Amino acid sequence: MIETIDPGDVILTRKPHACGGSEWTVTRTGADIKMRCNTCGHVVMLDRERFLRRRKAVIRRGPASQIGQTEEHP
């Protein structure tokens, strides 16, 4: 299963940023992923392959990830 990354998702990185923070918010997706450090506000753009290697987990899904998801009724 391919996990999608959407703007607004909060991710945890494998190594902490120089400021000590490991949580980042995704601000743009495409061929490159743009994300902002939740501790110091530093903005970084990584190509998708490098981003997928450096992320550890998705902490919270953003509002864009929840569009189109509906509850199933039995």
C-alpha cells in the first residue's frame, strides 16, 4: 500500500533538526515535498524519494487528507 502525503500532515523525522525538533508540517506536495519545522519555522524542500527515506511516521493527518473520506454504513 502506498501511503499518500498531503498538505497539513504532521510528520516525525528519523533525525532531529538542528533546533532539536523532529516534527514537521507538510506545506506542499508534488515531485518535491515542502515542509516547515514546527519548532523553529525553518522551511525545507526535499525530493519525494529523500523525503520518504527521512520520515519516520505520520503523527497527524491534515485536513486535505480527510477530504473524500466517508464513513461506511452497514
